[in-house]
Amino acid sequence: MTRDVDALLSQPLPPVADNGFSGAVALRALHEAERTKLLDQLILLLTGAVVLAALPLAHLGTAIETVTVSLGNSLPVGVAFAALVLTTAFVRGVVDRVE
Amino acid sequence: MDETKLIARAAAGDSAAFALLVRQHQSGLRGFLRRLTRNDPSLADDIAQETFLECWRKLSHYRGEGSFTGWLNRIAWSRFLMDARKRKPELLEDLPEQSFETAPDAKLDLESAMAKLSAGERAALTLCYALGHSNEEAAAILAMPLGTVKSHVLRGRDKLRVLLEPGT
């Protein structure tokens, strides 16, 4: 009898017909993925809005303006910029000559 | 397509690959859950759906240690336990001893006899015999010590032998 029970137990499980089960599961998974994606985007949008609202934009504008003007009027920055432009032009000239 | 590639594609969010995986594994998983739910196809299918959805969410964590079927069955078993505790605690309980003294006219078929065993016994016997897992794999799937799985298998087989005895 033990052998009979073992043989019975070892039989594969009766097959279960799909009958649309896989399609329904895949559809639910797809909807879930879309919902998660939408939620992520919403969270990102809300976080961005909160950060923007918290930023002192008026002060930032004034600060940027001040810094830009003072940089434009600064002699060392002008010299550094000119050096950068000249170096780049020189390197390009050397490369062109080698080629 | 090779299952490893299919899993990798599904883990990357390819829902068509996931649908193929579900199609390949639905019969085995639903069969296993029907055994666990004492042949309640509707409850078994509910748990199978939840199992596949959890698999979809956790697929990126699957490291390929052990078979994919084993991993799926582990999720299914834990889902079954959660669901049974909430909705049908009797599914987890052992039936009273007199259930194994069958009526004289009844020779039970395997499925009806299986339904009289405890959840642990049903799961251990199904995993180790019908699904071909080793005792160690079954222990990992059921999150039980190896000794417990072995005793579930032995006790379950003894009970089945009594229930399926011709003439009892």
C-alpha cells in the first residue's frame, strides 16, 4: 500500500486550463506598473513644487544679478577668460598643424 | 525563449515577457494552491493572482538562487498562510482524529484524502512528490526546519495510507 500511495502522490498535479487567467494577471500587472509610474511622477512633481515654493526666488534673482555684474567688471576674471580663449585657440592651431 | 532571459526581461519591466512567464507557470502554481486550499478553485486562483503580482513586484530581487518555480511556490505558500489566517483559518488546522476513520463504504480518491490532511502535510507532500522538490528545497520553500518537513511527509503519508486503504 505504501508503494501505491507513493505512486499516487508522485503523479503530476492535474493540469489547470488557463481560461484567460494569464491574460488577467498580465493586465493587472500592467495597470499596477502604470499606476506606480504615475504615482512616482506625481511625487516628483509635488516635491519640485514644494522646493520651488520654498526657494527665495526674488532674493536669488538679485544675488545672481549682483554676482554677474561684479564678475563682468572684474579685471582678474577678464584676464582669466582671455587666457582661456587664447589657450584654446593655440591648442586648436597646434592640432590643425599636426593633422 | 530561455527562462532566464524571460525572467531578466520581465524584471526590467517587459510585461509581455511577464505574461509568458505567467502562462508557463500558472498550471503548476494553481494546482499547488488548489491542494493547499482543499480544492477551492476560486480561493486558489485569488491567491495565485496575488502571488504572480507579488512576483512581478519583486522580480528584480530574484537572484536565481534555486529554481524559479521554488521561488514562486515560496511566495504562494506565504500568501496562502496570510490569506488563510485572515479568511479561512480552518484551512490551517488539523482535522480531528476521527476524520481518518473513514466510512466503510468510502474509498477516497487522492484529492479528497489530501483535503483531510493539515496544510503543512498537504504542502510538504505536494512539493516533495508531485512537484519533485527535495526535502531541503521544500524546507526552504515552506520556511520550516528540515525535520518538520520530513515529519509532515511521514505523517501525511501514514494518514493517506489509512484513508486510501481499499475496503475502509
